[in-house]
Amino acid sequence: MRVGNRIRFCTTLLVGAAALTVAYHIAKEASWTLEATVEASPQTPANPPPIPAAGPLAEPKSLKQEGVPAEATRAALSSDDPQTPEKIALGQRLFFDGRLSADGTVACSTCHDPARAFTDGRPASIGIKGGVGQRNAPTVLNALYNKTQFWDGRVKTLEEQAALPIANPSEMGQPSLDAAVVQIAALPEYQQAFRSVFGRPPSGPDLVRAIASYERTQFSFDSPFDHFIAGDKNAISESAKRGWELFNTRARCNKCHALTEEKRDATYFTDNDFHNIGIGIIRHDVVALACQAEQLINSGNATAVDHAAIQTNMSALGRFLITKKDADIASFKTPDLRNVLITAPYFHDGSQETLWDVMDHYNKGDGIHNPYLDEDMQPLALSEGEIDDVVALLATLTSAQYTEQGVKELARQRELSRTNRPQRDTARAFAPKPTQPKPSPSCVATQSEATPK
């Protein structure tokens, strides 16, 4: 997918204090009035879930896991803001503290529950007052290796990522990062902890530094697949072995979930690139949304873009909100597939409930009416048995600490797939690739043609 535009993966999270301060003040001083520019997508409020408690699955992970990329991990941890046990402990406490939110009901862990592999099990996450956003919560596991953060890659570092949900009205609802700091600074235990870790009172940049330090301890490997790659040929089933062959050949999974298409990647399962795979393209008129978004993205206001991505139908534009390139309309970041079994529902909008639904979507080469569909999307002609084999492979990517959840989830999805396969279209899966429509003229060209001469 965009074969000629491969980006070599390099995990070096070097975060300087100056860069943090700039990002922090951009968010603080945002003045764009989103409501005047774009209509928010109507959502039915939901009951906010209780804040998950920090249990054993929340603890920092050991480096002694089969499959951990030692060099990349060292690079990700050797930033200008080095890890310390005290900073990690402070970040963990903040990660589970609802007092970071405006009304005390939402913490980072609300959307990133360790018991669910640091996701929330919902199509779209729930914020304060039961507000429902537009995006599915991606896992924090292995996020330290990401080249960019969020589905549209709108920030690069975990520090920047930690700051934006705090001040998003649909998430933690604070008017600014400063407001969250004021709440935290009023608590003697946090005053003492920040002084102990940073040598100064609580501040916005230090708050997100602590959270990011904790998130960098959440690397997750040690799966049956890792043991198989390490030489234990009995670590996965024969079905999963067939799935690994399909993954790299006829199923075309390696087109996005590998560093290159020539070399089998058994570590990250992502190209860290962005692709339009046909999700949401029919539900939304993305060309009209792109024209509507032009003024917003030209403002360069990071907070306004963040609000649009979570609160409005502009969420469907994906990477376009960041790059302003037509080719990126409705493109979203390739997710890491590790622990994918227990991070359902799937895709950026949580629209697919099971891995069988995901495979059915790809098998039919979805996107007949999608002018921006990635060029490598095409019907796969996989049989039911072959789909089962790829799902079997994906199940082997479940890390050891989630084995029990994985067994239960696979049984649930398999049972559901026997009676409900809304994405299955065998005729299309075995048919030739349909002709895609050409992209519409750009907003500028359309407006120019409409102007009387």
C-alpha cells in the first residue's frame, strides 16, 4: 500500500523540554471556535463506566519477555526525560486518577483498561457526562514503539498524546491542561510527589511526562507466536502456521502489517503508515467533509483538529485532517496486531465486532464506491477454512498475561461468527477487482468552476 512510499521504522522518542512546552502552549492558547465551523455528530449519551482500578495487569512490564526488541526498546526509553521508578509510579497513579477530568468521572484508564489490553471494549469511547466520541480507543500496549500517536497520527510523542484527551470536551473535559494541574496541585500527596520526582510544583509538561513514562513501561510480547518464531514449532497450531503463510501471501496482510512487503516482520506488525481501507466511506460524504474541513486544518490549531477528530463527523477524514492531502482522505494508521484478539471491536470506528468480520471486509476488497481506496485493496478469494487459519494466527499474538481472556474471547467471537457475518460477500470475494471511481475535483477547483466569469 503506497509501495513506493515505505517509511523505515525507527523508534527514537527524544522529547526535549522545549518541544513539550511549545505543544503545551499551543493547546493552552487555542482559540478556534469549533462549533462555528463544523456540526458535531449527534451521539446518544451513555452511562460512563466506572474507572478501572490498577490491578496486576497495570504493573510495568518486564523486559524479560520472548520477542521484546531490545535495541528498539532501549532507544524508546532513552529520551531527554529518562525513566525513574518514582516517575513511573507517579505516572501510574495519574493514569488511574479521575481527578484529572473536569467532573472526576473519567481517567486515562477509562478508555485504556489494563484488563482489556489497555482498550475499553467499546466501538467509541465514553467521556465525561456520558458523551460518546467518534473513535475507537487504541491500545497503550507497545505504543512506545509508535512513530506517531492516535489513529490519524496527529502527534508524535506519548507526552503530546497524554495532553490532548485531558482538554477534549468529549473525553476528560477540562477547559485546559492548566485546569487539570490546578486540581492535582490542590492535593498534598501530588504536591509532594511532583517535588520528589521533578524538584518543583506540579505543571502541565511534568504531568504528561509522568504519564508518558508509565505508558512506556507497557510493552507486551511473550505470545505463542513469539515462542514459535524463537524456534518452538509446537507453540502454535497447524492452522495458525497456515495462517502465517497466508498472512504473507494471498491474504495480503503483510501489505500493511509488516515493515516491508519482502521481509516477514515478526515484531511490530505495522508499517506505521496510513491507509484508506474502505471503512466509513459510504456512511459519510468524505469529499464534502474535506471541503468543509479546509478552513479548520489551515488554521494550524492542534486543539481544534483534536476536537474535530473526536467530536464531529470530520473524524471520518482521518489523516487528511493533518496533511491536507487529498490522497489521505479517510486514511488511518495501521494498528499493531499484538493482542488484537482481546481489543475488539475493530478499526478506527469500532465498526467490526469480530476478527471474522475483519477478514470478511478484506476478503471482498471492500470499497467499490471509494475513490480514495488504497491501491492494494482487492478481493482475496479466501475460503472459509483459510479465513479460519488467519484468525488462528491472530489469536497466537495474545501475550502470556492475557491468555485466559484470549481463550474466552476467541470462543465468543467464533460462536458469534457462526450466526452473524454481516461483512461476508463470497461473490465479491471471488470476483475480479471492480473499477474504482475517480476522485472528485478538489474544493478549490470546484469553487473556481462555480464562480461566474
